[in-house]
Amino acid sequence: KPSTSGSTDNVRYRKTKSHKEYPSSIYDMYEDNFKDKKNRRPLLGVSIDDMAYLCGLLIVSLLVRLYDIRHPSSVVFDEVHFGGFATKYIKGRFFMDVHPPLAKLLITLAGVLGGFEGNFDFKEIGKDYLEPKVPYVSMRLMPAFLGVMVMPMAYLTIKLAGFSRASALLVATLLIFENGLVTQSRLILLDSPLVAAVSFTTLMWVKFQNEQQRPFQLWWWFWMAMTGVGIGLTVSMKWVGLFTMAFIGLSTIKGLWDILGDLKISPVEWMKHFFARFLCLLVIPFVLYLFFFVIHFAILQNSGDGDGFMSSEFRMTLGGRSSQEASPIDIAFGSSVSIKHANTLGGYLHSHKHVYPGGSKQQQITLYPHQDENNIWLIQNKTDPEVPFNVSEPSWIYNGAVIRLYHPKTHKRLHSHDVRAPVTEADYQNEVSGYGYEGFEGDANDYWKVEIANHDKSDPQSGERLRTLHTKFRLQHTITGCYLFSHNVKLPDWGYEQQEVTCVRGGNYEKTLWFIETNSHPTLPNDTEKVTYKIPGFLSKVWELNKVMWNTNKGLTDDHPYDSRPPSWFSLRRGISFWGKDHRTIYLLGNPLIWWSSSIAIICFLALEMIIILRAKRGYKDNLNINKQHFESWAALFFMGWCLHYFPFYLMARQLFLHHYFPALYFAILLVGVGFDLFTFRLSNRKKMICALIIISISITIFYMFSPLTYGSKWTKSSCRSMKWVDTWDFDCEQFHDSYEQYLNTSSAAEIDNTATLEGVQEPEAKIEGDEGQRIIQNNDSDEQDKKETYVETVEVVVTVNKTVIYTETPETTETPETTETIEETPETTKTIEETTEKTKTVELLVTVKVDQSGNEIHSNDGDSHTEEERTEEKREDKTEDKTEEKIEDKTEDKTEDKTEEKREDKTEDKTEEKIEEK
């Protein structure tokens, strides 16, 4: 019984001094008076003031995301992949990626709207966008706009969950100024669309939770269906969306469990709740997921570089695969075949003219995922390498036959011996190599016994002898008894990262299975039986492609310099270097204040929840001035979202990066908003807003301090070093200039260089040499262009010229001669350029050789028989005005040019670079 006296004996039942109920939102799921208020409920459940805040947040978010989005004007990090996929979509060429298609389709749509025609391959980081006129800005705008939409959705999520406006403003602003999210949303990457889909799904679920007192009404159905749409969009962006589906699924199970405990609800009505959720939260996402694959297959109708990952039947649905229809089904001695591994995505048995660096140092044998001439093997008899062909009685290859596999491209045979494998150095793994030479008869280590392991039940003959596609077999080495084997282990750079092939004793049975995909024989009759391909249906293609995506995703286990593991994400131990050029860099790193605050919010929730549970177990009754159940339920929901988007990564052995934490970070920041309201519940709304603005101001300040890494803007070495708050942050401060003035000098030099590049290299009409500040007058190739003038300073550079080639053709000729030029500086005699002014120095190398169409040197009409080297030596020794005039006349008469420009990027550098452009 509670004590009515002023004593402190019964502390378990003591109330606070001012006890009042916390005002809850009209959308609190525990409130009973919805029917009285539903007619005046706005659609989004926010006031006009909230809409004003939302508009302001949108404007700020647009400014932050879109600021200088043109920079950098070259390929950055994974734009290599996702920009390249847009090119393949536009060309209609099939490719294989580990992610579902929706985000890539959106990026492609943005590129098409911007005028992209698929004429750029995105092959390497740093490749320039400007010269080929790639509409990369429009492609970057799609992730940027989706990143902007995260802010209003986060604001509405917190506000509609029943928390204060200050809390909602704080959460939205923290998301705006989170450096990592900003960096990711400004590039052609998938994580910004993913986070937008996660936030949309969460908002729809909050709206559905607020309709729990009105089951089976219009808005109840609408918000639950929209939640299903959000799940479908999220899963179609990335398979991380499966974690979002699990988040909604667990919340749904809890809701159904609570309904089951309500005795007012009959079992029939409970079944209605169950099937309604099944329809909206499972069927709708599944249909959406399939719909985006319909679009995916409709666009990618032609063969591409992803073919090798798919089955032969799948590839027959693509254009350009008609050559496989002619493959004979029977395999005979003398057949040229391609052999594919049955249970990994490594591809075809392959060899090339490169040797192992260790072991036997014989020719490499690998698996290669793409079709290539080096995948072709000729099946030879054990005893007769010439294989006499008998058309009337072909020599089929039956179970137990001993064969040799000859590689026609390199004249080697498939070979194994008692030498350890190149990467998997285990006693039970032997090396497989290519051995022999043209005309060599081979040895006993080339013998392999065919063991048929499985076959197509509709083709009984494929169980007796080798048949194309229908027979799965093993190849046993007759000397050592091991089996031809491959697994998901990549060779290093010397093996071009292709998959390792070994000979294993007692290994995984499934990984020793092979089948023949293509087959040709020079003497089989035209009417011989051909392979009949079973064309798969749409669902079969989706199932096969998703299996390949899953297996490929698991196989991404290679080391990466910026790979990080989940424990490091929680404390922001390291980031990712995206791009570096021109003394600037883009480095993916979160805002430390926001990141660490969200981690503290997770820890505080766990600590408070444990304290509450322990006190409740001991019988304490904590009567606070808050709706405890309200805070606890929503905080638990967001915490569950964080857990389900974070802890599954601990189970993954594949490559992981910091950006995989972003969906979990979103839920952690939502939890910051809940915690803010909890710790400021005694304050007035005005004081809450002041506290929120203080936190926001500090966050913006830290965002600005780290913004050079976010935007790739100017920074100095000293400023960079001062921002390395954690030793494991591995952005390179040495690549920045010492002062900002150096960036101004570099920019001036770059403008001059860009002007020269855009104007082109023209054939000189006249050249007047003199002292420093000499003038060079050049004509453009086109008569419509005006003459340009460039002022340069003469700098003496001693060079050794091996060969310089200039065509004496008309300017329209674009053919490049096979003869190459090499200019090497002599280190001992190269003059160091010491810059005393801020002008850019340019070196003119006046060395020319005339050649004809065949590349033969044409001597001058004056009978000068000196070699190019002698003329160069003459020019170096003779420094009189007469010699200079002679050079000018000679160049004017020949109408040729060999221009070398020496560009200097740093005042302290002594090295000069020479670049020759040929016309």
C-alpha cells in the first residue's frame, strides 16, 4: 500500500513531485478517441508549421547535396560498375550484377533523359567525362534527389510517431549534414536510393501503426499496402532490403500476437488480419520484385559479357546465340569442345600463354567466365594423337575411356603431376598445367579417365557416353588418382584473377563435376543429331539469375585496401578513398559527432532498458511524467531496425565497406531523436528547440570541417593533419598543397592547358624564336577557326631522341603509324626549372622526321643525309641565330610539327614531363 505520509520508508511507491500525464499524439496507437478526431485528420498528420519546416529542410538539403555536383568530372569509385551498367542497358547487352535491377534502371533512366547514348564505358577510376561529353551530372542527380527525400521522410517519421517538433528537426538536420550520406548521394552509386527506400518503408509503417484502431478501413489498407510497396522497392534496390523485410515482418508478428491476446477479436477476424498482412507485406513486394526483372530482361535482349555466368539454356534466350544451335550432341574423339565447371561460376576450362611463377613454372590452367578461343580443347585418344576419323563409325567417348585434352591455341596438353597447387598449397591438391609443344607426343601425365557422374534422365544415352550438355562427368588423373577440380579461389594478378584449377584427392564431389557446353567435329555429317535446348520461362530465368547473383555475392571474398568489418563501423574506425586527383581527394567518412551520437544512443537504450527491467523485477514502480509505453515501444522498434540492418553483416565473409552501415545508421539517428525527447521531456518546447539548435550548430560546424573530403575541394596539409582525430582514418594528407595560394597557381596553369587542349594542336604556319617571351603563331586545321597566339618562355632541355615520326599527309588523315616515338631525358644534363614568377613555362622541342605511308624516313631535298640523332646533336651544340633561322625555314617548308609541352604542376618539383602530339 502506498505511503500517505511524508516519510521515505516505502521508496518503491514514491511518486515524483509533479505528476501529470505526458500529452500523446492523436495518432498514438494506445488512444481510444480516434473516431471523434478522424474527420479532422490531415493526410500526413502534420500542421502548417511542420510543412514550413519541411520546405526549409528540403531547400537546405538540396543545397548541400547538389553543391558543385559536377566535381569531380571523372569516374569515381563504383561509378566504374554502375555507370558501366547504364551503358549496357542502353546497348541492350546482357550483364550480371549481384544487385537487383531497380537502382541501376533509375540511373540509366537519368542518363537517357540527359542524352546519354551509351558511348562511354566507365572502365577505370579517373577516366574523364568531359571530352566524350558524358551527361554524368544528370546521372548523379538521381541518387542526389533520392538522398534529399530522406530528410522529409525522417522528419515525418519522428513527428508521426508522437515526438516533438524539435526532435524531428534534429533528426532531419543530422541526416542532412552527415558527411558520409552526402558523399554517397552525390555520385552514381546505389546506397542513396537504398536509404531512401528504407526511410519510405519506415514512414509508411509508422502511418499504418497509427491506424491500428481502425482496422480494415480505407487508410488502414492504404498505408499497409504502401508499406508493402516500400518493401518491394527496397529489396529491388539491393538485397539489404531483405533486412528491411525482416524488420517489418517481426513487427507484424508482434502485432498479430497482441491481437491474438485480445479476447474481443474472434479467430475468424484474426485470420482476416493475417491474410491482409500476407497480401500487402509479402505478395505486393514479390510482384514488384518480379516486375522490375520483367523490365530488366526486356531491355537486355542481346548477348553480353555476363553470358558466361548463365546456363546454355538461359543464353539461348539472348540475341546472338544462334551458333550454339549447330552443336552436335554426340562427343567423339577429335571433337573440339568447351568444358564448363558445373558447380561454381568460374566458367570454362581455360589456358593461355602465361606460366605459373612457382611450382613447375608450366603454362597456367584456369577457369575463365567468358567465351574465348582459349576455352577450346581437342579430345584426343590415349594412344593416337592424330585420331583417324571414321565417318561411318565415329569413335564415341564412353564411360571409363582414357583421353587427352589438347589445347590447339598453345599446343599444350592438360597435365598434372605431384607438385603443389599454385595458391591452395595443400598435400591433397596437385597442380594442373599445360605441358608440351607443337609436335610433342606427350607423356603419361596427360592421361585422364572419364567417369560419368550424372546425366539427363530424358536422354538415356547420356549416361553411357559423353553427350553435349546432358552428361556431367569427372576427369580422374590416371597416374596420381586425383580429380580435376576447381573452387572459389582466385589466382593473384599473375593469373589475372581467374579461378584456380587443381587436381584434388578426396575433395568436394560436386566441385569435380564438368560438362561439355559446345561441340564441333570436322567430319561429322550435317544431319547428325543436334542439341535441343529447353528454353526457360520467365520465372525460371529469374530463379537462375538470382541463384547466380547469390553465389557471386558470396564469392566476393578478395582483399580490398578499404575493406572494413562491422565492428569498426560502430565507432567509425575508417572510411573509403573514392577518388584522388589534382591535389584533392574524396574520402567517404561520416560526421564524427552524428556517427558517435547515434552509437551512444544505441548504448543508452540498452542500458536504460536493462535498468527498467531490473527495477520492474524488484517490484519498483517508476511513475514518471512521460508515457513510458510510448517511448519504450517506438525506441524498441527503431532499435530492432538497427539490429536487423547491422548484425547480419557479421555472418558475411564477403567484402564489406563502410557504406553497408548506412541503413543501420538511419535507424540509429531516429533513435537519437527518441532519446532527445526522453532527456528533455521536462523542458518547454522553446527550450527543447534551443537545445536542438545547439546540437545542430555543432554538427554543421564539424560537417564544414570535413567537407573537403566530402566534396573533393581544396585543403592544405596542415588542415588535413589537424582533422585526423582517429589514427585509423587513412586519408592521405600529403597529396594536398601546403597553402591555398598553390591551388590558385595550379588553377591558372590548368586553364591555360585546357584552352590549348580544346583548341587542338595545329600545324604551324610560322614560328619566330627569340628570347624569353617568344611568340608562336599557329593555324587551326579548319579554315573557319581563327589564328591563336600562345606566349611561352624558352627553357633549355637536353634530350636524347631515339626516333620521332611525323606524317607528311594532309590534316584529314587520322591513321596512326606503327612506329612509335621515345624521348628520354638525360638525367645528368637536364636543366632544373626554377620558377621565379607565377607564369607557366612551356618547352618547345624542335625535332622532326618526315616519313612516307610505310613509315620510311624521307630525306630533305637539299641532300642532307644526317641522321635524326646527328641533327639533334647539332641543335644542342650550335646555339647561334643562324642555326635557329635554319630550323625555322626547314619546319616551314616541310609543313610538319612535333610539339612537346612541358607542364609544371608544383613549384618545388624538378622533374619535367614531355608530351608529343602528332599530326
